[in-house]
Amino acid sequence: MARIAKVVAVTGNVTVVGLDGTTRVLKAGDIIQNSETLRTQTGARAELLMADGQVLLIAPEQNIRMDDSLMQTEVTPTAQEAAVQIA
């Protein structure tokens, strides 16, 4: 299974459900695998560092399947592609 995100910070009760149905409580430093389901309870939040480098903040009371559709782009642009051109 491929890593999709690393947990940067957790506030409150945040869990992840694996493909085998097991649930584990998340803490900073944990790895979330592709196709696992992240759940935040009332008042809980999570900050994730996605495999593509973006930071994703998860609000309270969410139930999110973690997969490639959460990635910003398939290819990270080079510095030259992302640079602002001045006319």
C-alpha cells in the first residue's frame, strides 16, 4: 500500500480505518496509507502533509477516504514552471 500522507498535528479524537476494517487513533508522525478512511469527531482537527507536499487541514466531523483525488496535481511543477513572468 502506498503512503498518501503523514500526520503533522492532531487535536481531539481523530481515527483512521484501514482497508481491513481496523480502526486506530492517529497521532503526530503517523502515516496514512492510500484508500484508508480518516474520521474526525466533534471538535477534532488534523493537519496532514500529503505525499505531493501540500498541507491539508481536516475540519471537525469529517469522514474522508484518503486517495489520490486529494492530491493537488499529478506532477509538481518545477521552479521555472511555477515562476511568475514579469512583462
